[in-house]
Amino acid sequence: MWGFILAIIVGGVAGTIAARLMKADNSIILNIILGVVGAFLLNSIIGLVFNLWGGNILWNLLAGIIGASGLIWIYREYQKRK
């Protein structure tokens, strides 16, 4: 249970940082979702490719920022084509 709550908190922080870095005007809910999903996807990819599983909060925060930035970019590209 605590891991899930911590993932939401870290994902929210990561999503907010990524939104500011990418100069995105998203809602806080979308920032949390992008941060959590971005961290999950990037950690999964790194785990599968390099066999590095787990990590500390800072690693998850960094993965969330990078993953959320990628998702923001993909979201922007999707909006352009709409």
C-alpha cells in the first residue's frame, strides 16, 4: 500500500517537473498520470534491456521526469496531428 502511495507522490512530482521543463500547460491530474506512467514505462524498459530492477526514490524520480517528458512530447505530437 505504501509503495503505491509513494509511486503516486513521486510520479506527481516527476510529472510536475517534466511539465515545467517542457513548458507544458497541463492539469495537476494529467501531470501525476504522466509522471506515474512515464516512470513505470521507463523503469520497465530499463529493467528489460539492462536487467536493472528496482531502485531508490531518486532513481524513480529521474525515470519519472524522463518518462513524463517523453510522454508530453508524444502527447504534443498527437495533438498537432488531430
